[in-house]
Amino acid sequence: MGFDIERFSGKINEGLLCSICRDVLEEPLQAPCEHAFCTSCIQAWLTHYNSCPEDRLTLWPSDLKPIFRYMKNDLDALKIRCDNETRGCKALVRLDALKTHLKEECGYVKTSCSNEGCQEELNKRDLESHLKTCKFQTAECSKGCGLKVNKNEESEHNCIAELRKALIKNQKENEGKIRELKKEMESRLDSHRVHMVYKETSLQNQIEDLNLKVAELLRETKSLKAQRREELLREDPERTEILEWLRSLKYQDEIAERYCSSCNKRYLHVRKDTLHCLNDQVNQSCTSRCPKEEEAVLSHIRCSRGTKLRSWNGTSAGTGQGPLHAPTQSEGSSLNRALAESWRRTLDISSSPCTNQN
């Protein structure tokens, strides 16, 4: 609500009146359509309607702004009578100085007596004289207890009893404060516990998710390794055949049956050649991840096989036997274990000096 027009002296401009209560603007706000209202009036209106009460244009609380400066200056310059005119104040002050007048200058502000038990209300300027004659006026005990005592009851004052009452009163007040503090602390602890439980649960869920992701990555890695291994085997069947053939050989202390190139007699030969080193290379190549290293070892094996075949074919020609040929890839795939073993022994035959004839 605004200020009552009758409290002002002189004529009031129509633009300084509230469009709702039709009183002089109090804490004014202005709409975009330039209509001005009291703050309390327009806020109450906008709780039910979203339009200007003058022209019905759409209006929201966020659209309200302070009035123009020239309107503010005209409003502040108005002369208004004091709020305590009915109590005797005849002051006529500027509107912008009214609050200062009521707080610091006006002597007719309603005030209550500060003495305990006195319920009389009087003007602010009369309070000092009233305290001198108030029957509830108190003073500090002359016996030394430090309590405030009513002058009329000073003869009946018992310091010990009054101190006991004051002590009990203070204890009750302190106990009430302690209970309130305990409740507040328990409430805070409960909220902290709930927050910690929530954080712990959240972290556990994150850890479980990470563990699942790690397990999934490990499975994918194993699957990719197996897939890569299968692709390599499918790309070169000859490589697979040679590797399986080399793994089936017994390189250490193998007893082979050979024919002497001079006397054409059979004898047993214990071979201790460099195939053991070749076996290590093959095993290392099988565990290697680099296809180039595997290709280099296989090339070395192919060269070794070709050299032994040419050497043995030349020897068998001297003995009158036909040359032995290495089986092709299609033939080798159909050989059984016995034929593979026989072929291996045949490849190991080489010329050697006949020690018996010497």
C-alpha cells in the first residue's frame, strides 16, 4: 500500500499515484508500458494475473524496473506529515527523509518502559522522566550479590535465594542450548554419513564398471590374437606343414640307418648335428609376433631342405638308386606319420667314410 494522499501538503501529480491502490507511490516499480505501482501492490497482483492492470499487456515480475529518475526526484520532494501526527508530532518533512525522522528525530515514537514488570507505553521523549518515577525501577543490590533489585522490594531481597533462582534459570537455558546443539550435530553427522555412503557406493560401482571393461578388453585381446594366428596359418599352408614337420623331429641323439657310399652297406649313425639350433629357431619363431622373422626362418629351412635333397640325389646316382624327391604340398598333406618318418630318415642320408674298410 502507498502513502495516504491526505498526509501530503499541496497538489499531487497524477503520475506519482499507484495505478492499483491510487495512493502516493511507496517503493515504486515501473512496467515496460511506463505504468508505476507500489512494490507490494504489483507483487500481489502478479500472483493472480500476468498482465498490466492498466492496459492488460503481458507483464512478468522480471519485467519490473525502478521508475525514471525525474519521477523519483519529484516523489522525494513531496512534503509529508509524520506517522506520529496523532500522538502529537506536527513535523512536515520530505518524503525521502521520513525514515530518518522517525528513527532519530521524532520524539513521539511509541516506546515501552524498560523496567521488568512495567507495561506502560509512552512517547520516546517522555521515557527518561518516566524511568525516574517508575515504581518498577531497579538498582543493583547493595548487599553485593550483583542482581538488579526493585527499589520497593529491596528490604525483602534475599541474595542467596535470588542467586539460586538465577543459577537454576541459567542452567535450564544452558541445557536447552546444549540439547539444540546436540540435535544440530547429530543432524549434520547423519547427513555426512548419508553422503559418505552415497560416495562409497558410487566408487564401488565405478570400480566394478572398470573391472568389467578390463575383462572385456582382455577377452577381445585374446580373441584378436587367436584370429591373427588363424589368419597367418591360412595365408601360408606350406609354413604350417614345415613347422609341424620340424616339431615332430627328434633332434638330440637320433639313430639313423644309412648306406655307405663306398661299400653300399648299411650302418647305424648317431646324428648330432645343428638341427637342435634350428629347433630353437623354429620354437622362437613360433612364439614370435613378427611375421618377418617367421618368414626368414622358413626361408632358411627351405634352403636347407633343397641343399640336402641335391646332395642326396647325387649320392644315390652313384649307388645306382633313383633320386628321392621331396613330396609336394598336396602330397605332404596326405602323408601319414610313418611315411613322414621314412621321408625324414631318407633326407638325413649322406655320404660318410667307411671306417670298417679302413
